[in-house]
Amino acid sequence: MCGIVGYIGRKEAAPVLLEGLKKLEYRGYDSAGIAVIANKKTTVIKTKGRIADLEKKFEGKIPKGNLGIGHTRWATHGAPSDANSHPHASNSGKIAVVHNGIIENYLDLKKMLIEKGYKFASETDTEVIAHLAEMYDDGDLVNTLIKVVKDLRGSFAIGLIHEDHPDEFVAVRKDSPLIVGVGEKENFIASDIPAILEYTRRIYLLNDLEIVHLTAEKVEILDLNKKKIEKNIFEVEWDVEAAEKNGYEHFMLKEIHEQPKAVQNTVTPRIVNNDIVFDKFSIDESSLKEISKIFVVACGTAYHAGMVGKYLIENFARIPVEVDIASEFRYRNPIVDKNTLVIIVSQSGETADTLAALRESKKKGAKILAIVNVVGSSIAREADDVIYTWAGPEIAVASTKAYTTQLATMYLLAIKFGLLTKNLPTSRARNLIKELREIPAKIDSLIGSLKEIETMARRHHCEKDIFYLGRGLDYMVALEGSLKLKEISYIHSEAYAAGELKHGTIALIEHGTVVFALATQDELFEKMLSNIKEVKARGATVIAIAKEGNEKIKEVADEVFYIPNITDALTSILTVIPLQMFAYYCAVDKGCDVDKPRNLAKSVTVE
Ligand code: AGP
């Protein structure tokens, strides 16, 4: 969850590094630094705080040099401080490294290095890399890095420069993302695509333990035996704009408004003659017959999407589905075997717990289907089958368009499985597909109809607690709405299955308590009405979400926001929109850092 950038070429490196790091601040931003080499001299400038604080450290004289590495950090080992910021230098000062990940055996390595006389300046695990490199330095950077890597256990994406080698640098990844940008007489490394998009769209996607050797003219990729690895160039289609704010105040608002397009991009190409067609997908009628159980495993928002997936797959395909939080799943010795399908859901495709759950399932013989947003991410590459959500880059830490495209993918997958198991009548499948096609336009009109949300958020953004209630699919969306509010406005919130209220939580309801009541499920509507009355009787202020045309809800709720009419099974993708917007405007009214909420990182690549 840190951001790395490296550059070698005809430009001054420092400005390229800084611009790249700014595009990666969502990956971590409690400290930052760069190291550049000029005239065989390494200059390291780093600081606790944001990139803006780093620029202040230059005091007007930006370091010169055509080779450099940069880093923006989300602390894991060692609190945010200047000393713990990256890059880390060797004792000679000749070598500088940046690292994203966790070196699990760093204490043993640190002890060995101290015994050999190396002096440490930080509390980080990363610093062992700089001293190991010095220890192994035999004049060949690739050799040196290979020896270092062989000592490391854990996850790492590393960039390394050496002042005796001003025309080259090296990099490697294992379990942490790293890409290579191929330019004209200039080359780059970066943790993620937006960092280098303004310079090149041509990238190499790296696999674990592939060593990258870069000069201004060429990029070589080698295995640990220094054997060359041939790779195809991946052409990035995103425009720089797509990774910028596009005129919106925050990435999150931009990404909320991008949902119609994102859902359309995810759904439309997969509907072919009333059937669902996925690109990299090997599950067919016979292999699905072999599947006795499905697990959906994910974290956070992706987990909430997985809950909707369970509901849909069980309803349409009649296959048992269990949904698990990845950090729990991986430690509870789940009953997984060759007849299990494990669906891994992840926006970043790099979440450590989710990646570990994938590997655990694979070890047990399961078939892995990944639903991810980042092309070429670790989870995508380690799964047997992959369905990409085509949401485009999601920069805001709070997930919105990734969630709705995950839901859209779950709808497609559940229909697909329903058709393959023949448990979903083709007539119903056809109607569902027709409604799926209409969803992007419904999201668009819904967003346009929610002007009132901003005013309502202004009334409630100082609340101490806000509750979310729902039944069935509405409960699953309530969980997501509550998470959105918590993570960006820091308002305490709980989501409850409405039927659960009387078993304890209703004790918390008092006069003026704000309660969102999601009441879009026709067959559960009467039940929801009584739950609304229960909380109203205790003095709650109820804000309801219901389907257009529902007049009855007005008799009990204080405020109602309507979603366009749609079949119950497909409501989630619409119901979440007002909740996303409410959370967004509350955060703005509270002056929170909407795109980079405190304590959070966009991709949690450490456990
Ligand atoms: C969502 O708003 C959060 N930022 C967080 O819960 C996120 O969904 C979770 O960390 C999983 O991330 P992933 O989808 O990249 O695996």
C-alpha cells in the first residue's frame, strides 16, 4: 500500500518522480521521498507528511539527475517519520532503495547485518534491503539484487539505484504490484499505471520474482538465474484524464458519476444473443455440475458485493454459496476441495488477505474465479478464470464504481450459472438481461434526481450515530451504505438486518436518532413497514429508500428517496447510489479528506 516510481532517461528525474508520486498518493501518504543520481552522487530527500511537504524540503532547488526513484508511504513498520521514510540508503550512501510490502524476516536479517557492522538509521523493515545490497554488491546490479531477493521472505516491490551505475537501475516484485513503463529513450517503474500514463501507455506487467534491468534505451526482464524473459507490451487504454478528477471536486464524486459508464462497460460486452459470455472463463455446464459448493471471499466493500452474489447465485442457480471475509476464511481451515469454486472479489487485485485466501483455496484444490478491476493484478494472474470489472481506475479510497461493477458482474454470473444449471427459466433470464441493459440509464437518471441528498446531508452531517436497516438484498446494501459513511465522514454507523432490531439494537434508538430504512424489496415491504414503525415509536428520524410509485412509505418515513422501478433482484445497484452520495456530502460538510480518509489506504497489500 505504498507508491513507488522510478525513472531513467533524458529528462530531469525529480519532476517525473514527484508527478508520479502525486498520482499514487492514494496508495499511502504519511511520508514521501526521492533519491536521484547526478555526477555519480546520490541525493536523498525525504520527509514525514505529504508530497507537498517533500517539495517544501527542496527549498527551491530541486535535485538534478536523470536517474531516480521515489516513494510515498503508508506506514507498517515504524511510525511515520523522516527517518522511516523511503528511500533508504546504504551506509556508504551509494545505494538507495524504495520498497512496498513487508519483509517478514527483517529482524533476523537486521541482526545479522548489525553483527557485520552495518548501522541502521530507521525502524523499518525496508532498510535491510539497502544494507544487504551493499553487502552483496559485486559491481553488477542484477547479481546484487538477485542475491538480496534470495534472502528476503515476505512481500516486496523494490526499486534500487547505485551511484556507481548512473546509466541503469534495477527492480523486482513479489506479492506487491509493480509495472514497467516503456518510453522513447526513457523507462519507468511504478506501483500503478496512473503514475506514468502521461509519459507512456506501453507497459510490462511483471510476475513475481522477475528482475527488471532498466537503462534509458532498454528494459530487460530476467528470472533469478538471469535467463531473459520475453514479455508482450500491454497497451494501456486509459487517458490521463481518466486518472484525473475531470473537473469534479473529488475523485469520489467523479467516480460516483462514472458509474453508469462503468456498469455499461462491464455489462454490455458480455450480453451476446441473450446469453452471458465472459472472456477468460472455462466454467461450462459439465464443470459446473462438478461444483458442490461455492465460496465468495473478499474484504470490505468487495465482501458486501459478495453477499449480493451469494443471494443471486443461490436464487438463480440453486448452488449453495458461502460468503467469507478473507482475513477469517484463510485461518479457519475452510472445507474446500476440488469440487469447490472459490470466487475472489477485489478491486485492486492486491489485497493481502484476499490474495492469501486465493492461495489457500488453490492449495486445497479449488477452482478460482477472480472478479477484479485492475488488469494484470496479482489476484487476476493467480486465478484460473478472471472476470474483469471495467470500472477504470478507482482512485478514491472509498469504493463506489468498483462496487457497482462488482454487483453487475454478480448479476451476469448468477444468470450465467442459472442458465448452465437450467434452474433459471430462459424467459426469466431474458427479462433479467433486458433489465440489466437498462441499468446504466437508470443509474444516470437516479444520480440526476438526488439533488435533495446534498441538502439532507447538510442537516445530518453532525449526527453522532446513523443506523441503516434493511431486509434481504437491502440489508446487504445497508452494510455498504454504513461502511461508506464511516470511512469517509467518520460518523459512527451500524447496519442491521431489520428483523434483528428487536433482539437488542433497538435499545440504542432514541429521540432524533437518524435511521436509513431500505425498503425496495416488494415481498418484504410490509415487514419493513413494521420495522420503520418500531423505530419511529422510539423517536427515530427515518429516511427511507423505496421504489418509485411507492406512496405507502410516505405515511411512515420522515423523508423518502426513490429509486427507479426494477425487479427486486437487481435493486442493489440502484439502492446504493443515494447512500454513496449521502456519505460523500456528509464528508464534504465535515471538511474531511474525502479521497484520502485518515488511517485508510486504497489497497491494503499488507495483513
Ligand atoms: C471500500 O470503500 C474500502 N476502501 C475497503 O473496504 C475495500 O473495499 C477493501 O479494502 C477491499 O479492497 P479490494 O477490493 O481492493 O480487495
